[in-house]
Amino acid sequence: MDEKRDDLHSSVHATHPVVGTELTFGSVTDKISAIVLKRKTPIGWFIGFAVSFALFQLMMLAIVKLVFVGIGEWGVNIPIGWGMDILNFVWWIGIGHAGTLISAILLLLRQKWRTSINRFAEAMTLFAVAQAGLYPIMHLGRPWLAYWLFPYPNTMGIWPQFRSPLMWDVFAVSTYATVSALFWFVGLIPDFATLRDRANSKPFRVIYGMLAMGWRGSARHWHRYETAYLLLAGLATPLVLSVHTIVSFDFAVGIIPGWHATIFPPYFVAGAIYAGFAMVLLLTIPLRKIYGLQSFITMRHMNNMAKVMLATGLIVFYGYLIEAFFGWYSGNQYERFMIWNRMHGPYGHYYWALIFCNGLTPQLLWFKKIRANLMWLWLISVVVSIGMWLERFVIVVTSLHRDFLPSSWGMYKPSQWDWAMYIGTIGFFFALLFLFIRFLPMISIFEMRTILPEAEVEE
Amino acid sequence: MKAKRGAGLRFLTETITSPSLAAQLKQILTDFPEAKWHQYEPVNRDNARAGALMTFGQDVNTTYDLSKADRILSLGSDFLNGYPGNLRYARDYAAKRRNVAQAVSLRADAAEQMSRLYVIESTPTITGANADHRWSVKPSELSNTVNAVYRRMVADKIPPGEASSVFDRLADDLKHRTGTSLVMVGDDQPPIVHALAHFMNAELGNVGKTVFYTDLIEANSVDQTQSLRELVGDIDVGKVETLIIIGGNPAYSTPVDLRLDFNRLEKVKLRAHLNLYNNETSEICHWHIPMAHYLESWADARTYDGTATIVQPLIAPLYEGKTAYEVLALFSDNYDQKPYDMVRNYWSGQQSALKSQAQSVSTGSGSDRVQNAGGTPANLPKDAGAPANAATDFESSWRKWLHDGFIPNTALPAKTVSLKSDWANSLNQDAGKMPTLPANSYEVIFRPDPSIYDGRFANNGWLQELPKPLTKITWDNVALVSPSTAKKMGCLPPNYEERQHGREALVDTIKLTHRDKSITQQVPVWVLPGQPDDVITIHLGYGRTKAGRVGTQYISDPDSPLPHGGFNAYDIRFSDAPWFSSSGAVVSKTDERFVVASTQTHFTMDGRDILRESSIEEFEHEKNLLAQERQTQEKELHELSLYQDFDYQDQGLGYAWGMSIDLNSCVGCNACMIACQSENNIPIVGKEQVARSREMHWIRIDAYYKGDEYKPEGPFFQPVPCMHCENAPCEPVCPVHATVHSTEGLNDMVYNRCVGTKYCSNNCPYKVRRFNFFLYQDWETPTYQLMRNPDVSVRSRGVMEKCTYCVQRIQSAKIQSEIEGRPVRDGEIVTACQSVCPTEAIVFGNINDPNSKVSKLKALERDYSLLGELNTRPRTTYLQALRNPNPEISKQ
């Protein structure tokens, strides 16, 4: 036992343990469940929830307007058929990547530090995917016919067109959403049982009881649970790679210069993980402070997440460089113009802001001092999140706005309803997060207990 | 009124070419000898009339035969677009060039064979854009320039070798083609230019060969400005008691110094106005009489060469409109006579005159060629001369005229006119005149708008949304200036990037003052390459205060939706200078900027191989290279695919539809765009949506300049409909199979299946797809329901649409051919754009048939695919444009 503890808290990590040494089985359960069951809901929660719920209503308004009046409310036009809709879809989907990566891949790689952040990251993933899922439906000219994209048996005898990347998107995103939701829910079952057992009021006992699905914590339950969880992790792992690969196909399969690039799949996946971790950091840094979870989410987590960001950020930056290089190296006049236009065209400032946000800013993470400074980390996360939005803007809009025939070039500006929808989805995302924090254990109680020193029994 | 012999009774009409209506008016003037008939139209031929009087001592109608003209000099004549007879001229002009260009392999003497067009003009027109050589000259200098050409032409003593200026070389070139050259002149040019043109044509021996003088086609030609001046004078002294205004909108369109405004008209006791629209004039008249549209009524008219045609109604008047015949009939005893009877009776009375005319010599221009080409027997029935059965004789002639659409042999005969003995004097009087412009002021040109003309079509949404041929502006008029003049004024070129909305262009505005009048609104300044320096061109027809739902000027809210409807150029147009004013307009830049909605923002190709255009000489040099490139490209791209080509021969009836667009013929007149809009129920979307780059035209005309903005060539025009690519990039990306390839190679759009992802449009390299961002169609208004083509689906909100190659016409021809048990004949299917193209630039047909016209065109060495390197393998291909510049001038 001592050996293992030494291993866990080896000299490298001595300053940043995965879990606070003062914690015990009992205190872990107490501390986490108290947020849901005992502690008084802080006034900040009410304010935060109210604001995000109001923004959620703005989104509903934008959607109602859109459905009744038409997609012309948005800024899209010919030639820029996709604007804020698709770029925000990709942005949200990217954010939704960290959760599964942390939960599944790190689980399979037996990275124990994942435990205290996986629940939260998964919830974030799920909520982000929900936002992302709204966009492909709402961006349709006739959103009420969105179900035509599913291969359902119908009297017309028509299938969707399986050659279209949008069709692949439907499968990729819906599979991802389903598996993420299952993974998240299955992971919650033992903790639902804990909450059921500890709840003071009848309604809570009933609700948590139903959600716990009869969990009693028997050895058989645990055995089956472990198997199911591992299987789901195995299922989810390829999805981390596939979803954004397929999203990138939306562009890479297209013929438009700036879209038609083989580098897109790896570059998109790296970008997604990058964005996802930025968002996890962006959210956990304040949460950890507010709810006093420093002993659960330690500086070790921060350090590791920052390193993942640095690594994926470098891949993304490489992607930008290689895109520019190939634009020039291809010798193709349209590709060359596309790169020139990205840098010096009317949207040039977006490109340079992108290089600053996503290319240069993360270089700060090379420094240990910055990785240890929460303020810096948080600011970098904000910058990266903005940078990822800019990246999608540059890819979607600047490629479309000047393509082959100069006669059809045009400009794009998001309308107020574009912004309403975007801000609304942010509101929706946070509203769901606030509900999650308030009613569900944001850190996995039982998994935390397994990494406590107490859990390390000699066999 | 009869008692007063019509004293105080005045009629004000537009130009009348209807023989029967003129006869009716003349009858009224006989019945009421004190009454007067005035004519005024803002775009008139007063200058041509004055020029003819100056030259011949009598007014003549001038017609041209471009099919025989090898060297054409146009002096501000926009004969390809805005000119009487432009359809015939454009067709003849293009046919002559095409005959050379469409030889399978260009003959060695192609440059000799092909006609050559020189244009000297002020404001760029599409005729100028199509010219082999174009010079832009200030209006005040134009007559001197023309005079220089003329002097070179008449001076025998100067040996040809000593040609010093381009104009000398031009004169020499024309002179070498005696009898097959042609000098044309625009109606808006000053009389002296008309006179010079007459002299030059006489000198070149063109009269009777390419130029014909005939009697006037107007029933009663007058100096219209003078006619209006007389009317205004009479009104001002209170001599007018009853004013009947037949058509036109004089309260809006009269010159500012002769404006028939409310204060002036108040002196007239009774005013009635017959017009299609309840407009500015109706507002200040006691009576507005709703007019029957010409498609709702019987009438007749004369074409540019005098050929008479009977106008037949297609529908009974929808809103009980009245024709001019019915209104004028009130002044006769037969006040309830019907237009049909009046027209028929008139022609019945003309029959004997017609017969004698049938014997006379034909003009060689116009109608006899129409008849020969039309396939209908041109001769009158054989028994036409028998006097015994005159009634049945007329009946059969009448029926034949109605069937043919025109009355044969009514083209006015060419007449011989001789130059006035003192013509040289008039030349000398005017030629030296060189007005001096006050400092810091600009010459002003007034022109009818290329889309809405003098304002009469302002309430026509199709025309409002039709991009102007050169600027691609919709819904507004602007002040056109040259790049350096704009700089001088402190105005910037249109800024498309600031507001970032689609194709919104922010432009600077000026306050425009001419003499003591100024335009009330700010005038947007548009930089047009090719405009002469220090000259401002403004178009008539905008700034309507009461035109209807579409046309009325809208200026209130400066933000949204966008103000539109332009400014009223008539407010600074004076009767003594209706077209050019060199007395100087004063300009001051304002701080406000104006949003213009244009449909194209980039007019250069940036070195891309999009619109191929070269001189014959260049083409001879590069054609082998081009052919080689094309072959290797086709081969390489073909080998890329794993799949075999689809075998269209093996499908159904073996049709494979394709189109060929001859850029050598296209003059950029926009007719195809309107035809397509009408055929395919394409909605208009309004200025705000156009500014957001959401216009719905299925076919557009791209315009590209070559050279820099200070020394531009072109623009050259390229109609772009759907290419119907064999490897259509739009097809595989649609997730619901809403755009699919037919077995005849059409790229079909299934509206019902479309969910509106817009992915197809994003992936279309030609950007020809159009999306219904809103419900653009008006489903409610009953007249619109009548307007639509019942064979074409009316699209609703949220679906993509695009050119279908007029699939409804293809289907109906196929059904007909199947009924008759034969394949579809070549030329049986005519797409809407093809059917109206005056220059026959668009040819459609079955490319599986090697003998079809389209297959033969695609086999020409000028044929190329737009963006062919993308391996889209478009079914619509283009034929490279050829120019025929004068080597002597090009060298210089």
C-alpha cells in the first residue's frame, strides 16, 4: 500500500496530488452529496440560473421567429449558405469532445486523475451536444421536415442520400449523443443510490430512487456495472475520433477552396479536444472555487488539462500552417487566392485574431508557472474558446464568400437573430449546467472513493 | 364644345405610331377645328428631327441594314439595346459576326469578313461594351470629334499613309468599305451630329445599301418640346379649358421649366388623364381613367421600319380599363364604338392603298426579311385583286394579318432625299462651337434608364430588380462618374465590405445642382470605368412619388428596410438641354452615404480563365494550344474516376440535353433574365433582399472588365444559367436526394423533397442556385395567380431552386413527339432564355445527336467549359468571344 501511495504521489506529482490527502470515504460522500442535499443553495446560483434561463427564452424566441418567418432572419445568403448556424454547430460539437475523451479514453488508459472531473465533463459534453444538435435542425429551410434525414420506412419509398456528409453527420451526432447520455447515466446510477439513501424529503427519495434503478450495491451489481461501464467506454472511444472527423467531412467533401482539404479530419479532432478542454477549464476553475472542491479537483488536474490543451493546440496550429503551405504549394490559383484572401481579404482580421488566439496564446502553457496560475489558465481558456469560434468562422465563411467566380462573391454578416440564437444556446447550456450542479453530484462519489488512499487495500 | 368649335380643348399624347388612333385624332381635330393636339414624351427624337431638317430640309425616318454593314461607326447609338428597332439590329449585327465565328475552322480572312464596330460615345452603353474600339468623349467634344472623322473622310487630298490620329485611321477604314459601311447615331445626340452622320453616310455611298430614309413612322411628327412649350404657353395665359392627357405622366416627366405641375394645371378647368397607373399626373387631374393594357385591347402600331401590326388582346380587361380609342370616341358621334371595330374599319379603309403599296419597291430592310425568314407565305391571297368580292377579300386578309401578326408590305418605302444646298453652312455654324464650362462644374448627361426607361415601367418589379447591364445596380438610379472624377469630388468607389451584408454597396452621395434647380435628395455616386472625366450621367425614370407599390420612391427610414426608388433626374432637366447640359452642374459632397443593392461586386477576373475573349488574331495564335489543353484535361480528368461514364444513348429515348452559349453573340442585354423570370415564376425579392445577396434570378449576366479602371476594356458579358454538370457537385451533398440527375442528363431539383440545407448551393462552383429564404411568392393577390406559368411549380419558403433548362418545355415537346411517334426534332425545344435572345446566342438541344445544332456548336474550336478543370463536365458550354480590332489602331 505504501508503495502504491508513493507511486501515486511520486516526486513528480508531489506538489499536486490527484486528491486531497485529508479526505476519507465518509467525508467524500458528505462533501459531494451535501451540495445537492444539505447545503443552502447559494444566492449566486439563483442569479446565474435566472440569467441563463432568460437567455434560454431568447433562444426559444429566436426559434419561434425562425420557424414562422423563415431562415431569411439570419444573415446567410447566396454565396454564403452556411454562416453562424453551421459554425456554431461545429463550435458546440467541438466543446462536446472533452467529456467523452476524459471519460472513455482516459478510463481505458487508466488515468486516475480523470475521476474527479469526468462527471462534470460528461455533463458538459451532453449539454454542448444538445446545443449543437439544435443547429442542423434549425438551419434547414424547412426545419419541420428534419426527420427526412433519418432512414425511416416511408410510403414514398425514399431513403436519405447516403453519399451526403450531412447524412453521415446525422448518424455521427445522434450516436454520439446517445452513447454520451448512456455513459453519463450509467455512471450516475451508484451515486443516485447514495442520494436516495441520504435524501431527507420524500419526493427526492422517490425521484433519486427511480433514477437509481434499484441499485443496492451488491457485488453482482458492481460486477455488472463495471462490465457495462467498460463496454460503454469502449464504444465511446472511437466516437471521440469519428464525430469530428465526420463533421470535418461536411467541408472536406465539398469542392470549395478552403474546404476541400485532406488535413481536415485530424485537424478538426485535435481542435475539438482543444476546445473541449478549454471549456472544461473555463467552467471548473470558478466552480471549484465557489463550491470549495479544491481537494477533489487539484492543481494536478489543472496542470494535466493545460498540457492536453498545449498538445492539441500545437496540432491545430500545425494545421493552420500546413493549410497555408498547401494553399501555396498546390500551385492552384483558387487555393492560393483563398489563403491570400483569408489573410488579406475583408475578413483578414478574423484570421489574424485566430492565429493570435489559437496559435500564439497557448504557447504560454509551456511555462509551468502559467499552468499553475489559475487566473492565467482561465484567461487562456477564454481566449482559446473565442479562437475556436474564429476558426470555424474562417473556415465556413471566408471560404464561401469568395470562391470560383468573382461575379458571385459576397459578404456575410450575422443578423441580430443569429446572435440571439447563439447567445440563447449559451444560456441554455448554462441553465442545464446550473440544474446539473444543483440536483446531481457533480463529482462522482463512488469513483472518488476508489482513488482515496483508504481504497488501496492489499490483496 | 361643338359650339365653341373645340376652343380650349387640348389633347396631350405621347408619340403615336398607331395609324388608326392618329386617324381618329385627326378626325376629332376636323370636327373641333379650334382644338389642338400636343405630343410630348420625355425620350423623343427631336434631335434626330432637327438633324434631318438641317440636312435634308425635311424630317425622315432612318433605318439601317446591319446585315450588310462591314464597318459600323456608332455615334452614341445604343443600337444593341435602347434604340427603336434594336432587336432587328442586334440580330443582324450578331448574325453577321457569327457567320464568320462559327466556321468550324476560322478562315484566313476572318478578320476581313467579320464586321467591325467602332463606338464613339459618352456614357458607356452595352453597344460600347461590345465594340471592337470604343472611345469615350465628353458630350461637349463629341461633335468636334465626329467632325474630325468627317473631315478626314471627305478630304481626298490627304494620302492614306499619313493618318495621324486614331480617328483618321477610323475614317480610312470606313472609307475603304464604301457601300458596306454604316454610321449610326443616337437619338439623343445633338442635331449637328445627326447631320454629320447623314453626310458621312452619303459620302460613303451607304444610302440605299446600309442606310435607308423613309417617311416617318409617327403619325404626326412634331418637335415635341416645342409642342409642349406651346401647350404650357396656352395654359399659362388661360387659353386651355379642357385638357385630355392620353397616356404619359407629364406631371412627372416634363422638363423642369415646362413642368405641368399642380399650380400650372389649376388654370385648366377640366383635366382628365388616361393611364395604366394612378400616378403623379392622375393625382392632379379631375378624372383618372384606368387604361386597358395593350395586352387587353385591340390596337395597331408601326414598327421601326413602318411595318404595321395589329395588336390583339390576350385577355379581356381585368379591371374594366378603357383604351385610348374608347376615350377619344367620346368626342365623336359614335361614342360607344369598340376598339376592335375601329381598328378593323380603319384597315378596311386602307386596303386599296395597301394594294398599291404592295407593288412598290421594298426598302430591303425589315419586314421583307421578316417575311422571308418567318416561313409564312408573304404574298397576299391570289384573288386579292378581284373587286367583286371585296368584303370577303378583306375578311381573309384581316384574318391572315391577325395570324401573321403583321400586315405585309406596309414597311415604308425607301425614299430619295437630297442634301440641302446650304448644308455646308450649317456645318460650319455649329462645328466650331465649343462651350466653356465654369470652373469646378461638370457636364451632365441624361439618359433613359436601361430597365425602367423614362419611368413608365417604374412599377414593374421584374424591371426594378433587373440589374442594370453595366453596373448591376437594382432598384435605384445613381450618378455615374469616372474614377478620376469621383476622386475629384472626394467620393469613394462603392464599399462592399463595410456593412458586410451580402452585396450591399455603401456609396458617397452628392448634392447635385444644375442651373438654379437641384435634386432634393442626395444623389449616390457610382464609379463607372469608361465614363469620360468631368461628366455626370444620371438616368431618368426614378424618384417617382406616386408610382404604385413597387415603384414609388421610398426615402423615409434611413436604416431598414433600405430606402429605394432613386432620385428624380427630371428635376434638373431643362427643355433646352434635354440630353446634355454643358452649362455645368455644381456638385457638393454630402456626409451621408447611401446603400445601393447591386448583384455583382467584382468586375475583374483576377487572371482566372472564366470569360474567354480575344481578338481573331490572338485566337489564331492560341487556338491549337487551347484545343490541346482541352484534350489533355478531358483525358486526365476522365481517368480520375473509378466509374464508367453514364451511357445516355442507352436510356429511354436517348436524349442528352445540352446548351451552348455564344459569347461572341451575347451583347448583355438582359432579355434572357426577364424571359426566365416570366417563364419560371421567379419572384422578386425587393431591394433589401437583393442587398443581402438573395436575388432569385435563375440566369444572370456576369460582366467583367479587362485592363485597369482608368483604361478599361469591356465589360464583356457572360450569361450564367445552371451548367447541368455531368459530375454535379451539388448532387452528392444533398442529404435527402432533392437534387438528382435525370437519365437525360438534367440536374433536376425536386422542390417537394428539399428541406433546405443549402449545402448544394455552397458546393456549386458557379453559384447558380437560389434559395427561398422567406416566402417570396405572393400567394394571395389574384392577378399574380393569373400571371404565373401553370406548367411550373410555384416554390414556397425554405426550398432551393435553379435553372431547369425549362424542363416543362422539354416535357411538352417529348409528349408531343411521343404522340406523333417520332423523336423530338432539333430546335423543337426552345428554352425561355433562348427564345428571347435577340442575337441567338443561346442554343439548346440534344447532344447525343451529332447533327443537332448544339452538337455542332460544341464541336467548334471556340467551345470551352466554364471551370472545366474542376471536372464538373458542364452541359452548358461557352463559345469564346472574338473581337475584330483594327490592327492599325491597336498598334497605336
